[in-house]
Amino acid sequence: MAAASAMRPVLIERASDTEQRSYYPQETHEDFLAAGFYRMFVPRRYGGLELELGDFLRVVMEIAAGDLSTAWGLCLASAHALHLATLFDETAQAEAFGDGDFRCPAVAAPAGQAVRAGDGWEISGTWGYCSGAPYATHYMGQTFEAPAKPGGPPGQMLLFVVPRSEWTMLDDWGDTLGLRGSGSHSIQMERAHVPAHSVLEGQWLVDTDTTRSPGLRLHGNPLYAGRTLSVFQSELSALATGALKGALEEYESLIRTRRTQRPPIVARYLDPDYQRWFGQAIARAAAAETLLAAVARQWSEYGRRFAQDGRVFTRADDLELNVLAREALTLAWTSLQEDIFRTAGTSAARSGGRIERIFRDVAMDWGHVGNVTRDWAWRELARERLGLIAGAALKPDRPHVEVRT
Amino acid sequence: MSEPIELARELGARLRRPAAAGEPGGCCAPETHQLLAEGGFYAALVPAPEGAGLDLRDFIAAVAELARGCPQSAWCAASLAVGTARARAQFDAAGALRASAATAPAASATRSDGGWVVSGTFARCAGARFATHFLGSARIDGEPGVLRFLAAREQFELRDEGAGACACVAGIELERALIPEALASASELPVDSWSAAVPPAALAAVFAGAAARAVEIHEEIVRAEPQTRELDPDHQRWLGAAMGRAAAARLLLREAAAANVEGVRLGSLARQSMRYAWDCVQEGLGVGGSAERERREQLERIARFMLIGLSDPAALPEEWIARQLARERLELPLDAAPAIP
């Protein structure tokens, strides 16, 4: 946390350059390496830190308070060590983690296709929005097994992890409204050979039943017994919450130096309306941060209870935490547009300004697929409670139709 | 688990039955009060051995359990527990004390030989009918700041709040009550750190418990035969949203208490928790139709309680809280104006 806090001034200074490059500079990458940020979720046996989810999110928030694009690239390159360590077997982990130098974007949307080849698979395709790709050592993705017959339906879904030597990064990121510096480039593979131990058959990152996963047994830490859906949303929400904290800093500086636009003409920080807007933003940021701490605490508790007495971390648990974590993103976005952007004045909307950049960046977070699925997640949570889920794992190619009759 | 928590759970379950509010021992009935008193609930926050010595996190959990049965009973009980703990801590009062409390300075105080003369009326004091004392605050004549005081039962009269008021709620009127110096404390700020934190957290706990009950009723409506609401995607979404908001209300408050957040920061988080609880109930108010009249009436009772609670002085106005948070960060003196809803 101290290292993350200390980096904030330089992250702010480099933010414009990061946007223009479409990913953070080598210097920032080296700062992250030195601070051990890429190893936060890497297991100890591979030289990692095994940080609790709550601590991971706090570091992400702190970096995001400096620059959301940078934090996005860091978070999404370092978070997926958690899933490699939870879901894949020992051989795959030893191979991918090596000495712990592991940076791995992951995209849950399947693309491309795979065919069996020798002792493994040949995978081809292009995967978009692979945040953290520029400095990545690996990629974790989803694909389908090729149809059994030409023109037939795709086969099973596969989750795979593959080293950088097997893929190329396309130069196709940076022309979006925000997050231009997040390094969310596409990754392309042409008949990449992936050994069988690095491919999980019938597995989708969005709905992971971890009761039989090897992570807990291998590492003896309930950190590696948790489900994924709530973690993904917690990351997106922590990023937005951190950005709001950065906006608060800028807003404070603004109201300390500017005067009101109408009588009484006084420094804005002495005006009751500006105090209220500023205070409301402080309140919402604190609520978002507290909610995320609650989600992380509960997520860890579910893992501990599974490890201690076998109480299963259910899909309903995961959905509830996912829904809760999303409330933090809602608070952050609401505050940014209602409290901060609406009242900061037009000068704060000039291109290149910190508030302008934060507004664009968080707008992208607000429109991320994780947030688009809010209503779906509410519905699934209700369906779990109503007993309408038949128990089959959710698959993107097969909508849930198993309702109670 | 301590006795007050078990008692709250048991009473909450008993009051949850639809007809319980009208039965002996039901909502805010003397029998309910008697059980709470005998079970030590009013001394839940008083340090052991005189009280149960619950920390705020456990107290919140107990209040929420009670509120799942009857929000009004829970608020009366929580108010008395909070007032009692504060009275004992601030004025070193001992003995069989149960204090109703009010945050807003609705009376005036004048210095007198050996103490203060206090006059004024405090509206809608929760738990007033079961209180042995009243913990209030008053504007000081001719001076800035407020006076916090503890008045004994013989020093105040109860005023009927009229139709619609809960059985244990009453106005409290003091007419030239002589408060000894030892039971009074002058302060520059109308709302101190404790008042900005603990009463709002207690009210938010009631909201969180009431929201949990609202979700149960909402679910019953969705499941009710012969309708097919449970298979309807909109009904699923509304119920899921209500579940999410109820969980947010509960967990936000619990996390804040677990992290030992204090002062106006806790008050602010309590306010956000109340907002989630209110949003949760609103998700349910749109469903059911006339065929579900009885269940809808249960939801409406919860909603009515919340509407009143949202403007309860104990919770402090959101705008006032926001301004204090800003002034704290800007290193400005806290607002000396009272928080008036």
C-alpha cells in the first residue's frame, strides 16, 4: 500500500503519455515489478505474496487514484494468477508460474477454436480487449472445440493458458472514449500448441465450481478456493472507486483555488453547496470502499468455511457478492457524474485535464460488460432463491432454460 | 452468543407472524417491553458486568433480528438501549436506568443555582413510554452551543402523539425542569461524535432488518399461486434487485462497525445503508396487485416506518452529514448549526 501511494504523483504525471502510447511506460512497469504488484496473487511456492482479496483491491484502488488506465492494465494482468492457482493442476501451474514472473490478461468471452493435436490442442483465433497485454507473459482465454462435422455446432468450451511465445499482440487499442492507456489490445494465435494440462475442458471463467479444483489442496490457502464472478466485479468496482478518490483530490484542489460564480463571491470551499457536493462525493467514495471491503471479507470467509468444514461456496453466494460489488461501481459513477463532473465547471472538462480523463475512463468502466450484466445478475440471484436453477453449470452457448415445472 | 442477541432473534421470529402486531406481547406492547427489559436488551451496550457489553457490530445484528419481526418495536428497543448506554457513559448514572433520547435541541436551557432550568417539548420520542429517564439537548439562552442533560421520569410529562403513532412513542415535555450540574454538559457542537455515529447506526440496523423482512414478503408474493410471477423475467429482476439492496444495507453497516468507523463517517455509512434498505422495499412495492392485499399491507407498514425513519433526527440529514465530511477534510471547524431534519 505504501509503495502504491508513493507512486501516485508519477502516475498522474505519466497519464497523458500513457494514453498516447495506449499502455503504461516501461518505467511504470519496472516500478510495478520492483513493488511486487504482479505477484500479489501468485502462490508463495512460486515466489508470490498470496495477498488476501481485500488487500489486492486496496492496492488496485490506490493505483487507480493516480491513473485508471494504468491501474486497469496492472489489475487485469495480475489478477488472473488467482484463477490459474485455483483451477489448473500442478503441472500447468509450475510451467506457467515458473519463478513467479506471471502477467496474464484473460477474457471470458470465447473466440476462435481448438482442435485436438497430439498430447494437447492447437488453438487459433483472435481475442479482443486483453487488458494488460503489452507486458504480459501469458494469456488465459476461452475457446470452443471445433465442430465434430463441418458446419455443425461447436464442441465443448475450453479454458486455456498459453505463454507469450505462442501469441502476438495486435496494435489495435487506444481509440476509445476512455481507458486509452489500459493496454487492452487484441491477442492473436495461429495454431498455437497448448499441452493438455494447460487446457480445462468444459470450464467457463464466469461460473466456476471450485469444490473439486486443485488450488486449495496445492497451496493450503482458502484464497485458492473461491469463485470468480464476484472477484471480476470487485476488480471493476475497485478501479472505479480508486478513480473517484483521485477525482476527489483534484476537486479539492479546484474548490480551494476557485471562487463561486454567483453571490456571495467566496472561495468555493467555503460555500455550503460546494461543501455539500464535495462531502457527498466523500461519503459515496467511503461507502463504495466499505462495500468492497465487506465483499472481500465475505468472499474470504466463504473460502475459509469451505476449507474448514466443507461448506460449499455456492453460485448463489457468488452472485450475491457480484451484485454487492457492483453497487460500489454504481456509487463511484453516480458520484463522479453528479457530485464531481456536474459541479467542477467547464474548465475541468478541457482535454488533458485530470477530471476530464477520469470521467472518460470511469465511463468506460460503467459501460463494461461486467456492468451490462447487472440485470442478468439480479435475475439469476432471484432464480437461485426461487429454486429455478437446475444445477447445470452455466454456459455462454447454452442459456439457462432448466426451470422448475 | 449473548442473551440479548438470542432474545432479539426469538422475539423477532415471534413478531414476524402477520397477526402478531395486534396480539398481547405484539408490536411495542408492554409484554414485549417486559421481555426485553428482563432479557437485558436495554443494557446491551452497557459495559459488563452491569450490562451485556455488546460491541456495535453485535448490537446491530441483534437490532436487525428484532426488526425483521417488527421495525417499530426494534427502533423503540434500540433507542432505549442507545440512550441508556449514553446516559451511563456521559453522566456516570447507575441503577435501573432506561433512557429515551433525542438528538435535536428542541428545548431551551437557562443557568440557575446549582444547575440548569430546562423547558421544551421533544416530539416522537421512541421508547418514551417505557423510559425511566430522558436524555435530551437544549439551546442555551444567550450563549452559543447546546446543553446535553439527563432528566428523571418525574421531571417530564408524556404527550400523546395522536393516531398513527406507535404504542411506545410519545412526546416528552419538560416545564422548568431543574437539572443538576452533574447531569448536564454544555458543548459548542450540537452533534458530537457519538451522536453522529451510534444513533444513526442503530436506526440503520432497524432498516436493514426491515429490508430483510421485506424481501421475504416480496418473495412470497412472487411465489404466490396461481400466478406465474416467478417465471417472469421482470419479477425475477425486481426480486433480485431487492435481495441485492437488502444485502448491501446489511453488509455495509456490518463492515463499518467491524472496521470501527466512528463519528460522522459512521453516520454517513449508516445513511447509505438506510438508502439501500429503502430502495429494497421500493422494489417490492410495485408488485402484487390487489390479489396480494395482505402481503402488500405488510410491505406498506415497513415502507411507512421507513418514510418516518428517513426524517428521524437520530439519522441526521444527509446534506448536513455531507457538509461535515467536507469540512473535516478541508480542515474547517465543524458546523455549529444544529442538524434539523
